[in-house]
Amino acid sequence: CQLRLYEQGILVGMAFNLSLAQLINGKLVEHLETRLRHHPLPLSSLTFEITEDGPIGASATNIEQLNRLHLLGIRLSIDDFGTGYSSLLRLCQVPFSEIKLAEEFTQLIEGPGHYPAVIRNTLALAVDLDMELVVEGIETTVQRDHLYKMGVQIGQGYLCAQAMPIPAFEKWGQNFCPYF
């Protein structure tokens, strides 16, 4: 699907979750390296969203494996930022390309004043670290409009598109309209 769209002049990025636990075995990155070197699309169109399984920090092995992926040109994203075990320390340890702000902040954007403040400051942090900010969970035009006014440029959620079969995705991709 991604290759067919690329052949039509449409470059669609793909993102996959990758947990720190999966990186303990260096064979995974070695296998990915071998496969991806023969991939016809730019590796920058691939993003691994790093998820965390628990409070254990990124080990030296994890960081080494993530650096190997980064050197291939693959984008790295810290997933569900602001919840769970994602941390500011992790942003300093790993060469991330983007921060994915957890959807809980979007869902409560009209709630108490702390939620918009966290979004604004995460956006400022992403800018200072030369990373993109992707805001998850945008489901309404009100949420989208609030985020846009704050300066958010990239979002994901059901407002834009829901999960769909490949033929529907290909058609959607040809008629894609930017989110903001």
C-alpha cells in the first residue's frame, strides 16, 4: 500500500510501536537493518514510536539500539508523552524526532487550566529540542481549533480518519486534506 502510493507520487509515513523490552535483543535491530537497507522507500518515512513497559529506564543497550535505528534515518518518537513512564530524562538520552503527547491532554483541553498549560509547554519543549510535536486523540473540531490556536501543527485522531481497510486508505490518501 505504502509503495503503491509512493509510485503515484504520494509519500505516506508509517509508524509502528516498539517497546524498550523488544530492544534488549540486539538481533531485532540487526534484522531490521538488513531488511530496511533493501527497502525502496526513504527510511525517513518510517517512525518507531517507543513505548515503555515499566519504570525501568532505558539501558545502555536500548540507547545503542535506538541510535543504530536513528543512524539509518528512521524517525524515533516518544509515545504517550506525559503519562506512564515517559520522561524528560528519556528525551535527553535518545535521539527522538518527535514527541507524541498523550491523548488524555487533548480530551481535557477544555477542562481545568493545567491541561492547556501542559500542551503549550510541551510544544515549547519540542521546539527547543528541534522535535515535532504530535498531539494524539483529536476527535472534535473544538479540540482541533484549541490546539491550532496554541500553535500545534500535527495531530492525529478520529476527526481526521478512523482505522480503515487498505483499499479505503489508498483512496483516502489520494484525497488527503491536511489536519490543520
